[in-house]
Amino acid sequence: MKILMVLTSHDQLGDTGKKTGFWLEEFAAPYYVLKDAGQEITLASPKGGQPPLDPKSDEPESQTDATRRFKSDAEAQALLASTARLDSVRSSNFDAVFYPGGHGPLWDLAEDAQSKALIEQTIADGKPVALVCHAPAVLKNVKAQNGAPLVDGKSVTGFTDEEEDAVGLTNVVPFLLEDTLKQLGAKFSKAEPFKPHVVRDGLLITGQNPSSSEPAANALLEALTWVPASADA
């Protein structure tokens, strides 16, 4: 099957003068779960090309088996360096979509019309969408087929207010993910800070934080074998 992974193109951490982007583990862990399961992976980002890496995710304490594997994988590095422009991809060409997190998506993908349309069409076509950590922010403006927010009444998770406070960025991010999802009517659940937690509600799969990346990808694989009762499930 064909999986589209969508990464951020945003590299500025608000007005702090610091850099942000995608979180390495949240790309590498799902990438290898999906690749090792025989999935064909395409990478895209709003601007195309090399997406910015959050430098914090490249520090020694943030490394995992998946990130170390990526750093010795020339093929994966080349693929990441040449992502397709998001406006050039079509949902009809893929069986599922996965969004890695990092703080970048809060600024660009959360407001991106192409991303919004991609998710709406993917769900309408009965295909699963998975998002991890800050990536559920991209659901902010996404609508269900009935015109309501896609997350209204849905069970979801994502990077929590407590976790945002722990990393010292509560007053830097453009909006708090947990609060925003709740305001949109989502049934938000969470585990202890930085512990794995994945929620699946029909075609929608969300993971709380970096450690939820691999289980979120496994949940996506499970969803690919599941047929929903209706296209708007």
C-alpha cells in the first residue's frame, strides 16, 4: 500500500530567534514501522525539498534506535531531502496519511489549505489519517462531511498543556493543542507526560508525544486492514 507522510516546512520558533521544525523520532519511528511492513512511502511538505529538523530532536538525549538507523540510512536521508510539494500530491494516490509532529506544524500545516483538503478528502474516501504529538494541530480547521469540525465528538489525543509547560513553550506557541482540540468538541484523553498514548476513533489516529510515534504507526497499519461502516466514520 502507499502511505503519504506530511512534514512541516516551518523553522522559526515564534519570535524566540530559535529554530524548530519536525521532530526526528516522530518521523523516523513511523517511517521504519511502515517501511518494514512493506508500505511504499512518499514524503511531502508545504514548500517541498528538505524539511527543517527541530535541533532539539537531534540532541543525544533524544536519540532512539529509529533515529540512529535513519542517520546511517542514505536512502532515507535522500528521500527526506527531496520531499514533494504538498500542493502536488493527491489523496487518491494514497491509502493512508501520516503526520509527524514537532512544533513546526502549529505555524504552517495547521493553517494550510492543501493539508486541510487532503485530510478531508482522505477521510471522506474511507482512508485512515494518523497524527502524532503536535501534528493533531493540523486538524484545527478540518471539517467533517456534515460541516462540523472533524474532531467534534471524536476521541483524540496530542501534546498536552502539561507537556507544553514542561518544555517551556506555553507562551511561545501560537495556540495550545489540548485546549484547541477541546474547544472544537473533541474528547481529549492523555497519559502521564511523555508516556506513550495512542487513540483511534474510526479512521482518525492520534498519538500524544514522541514516544507515541511507533505505536501510532502500528495503529495505522491495523487501520489499513479495517473497513469502516461509513465513509464519515
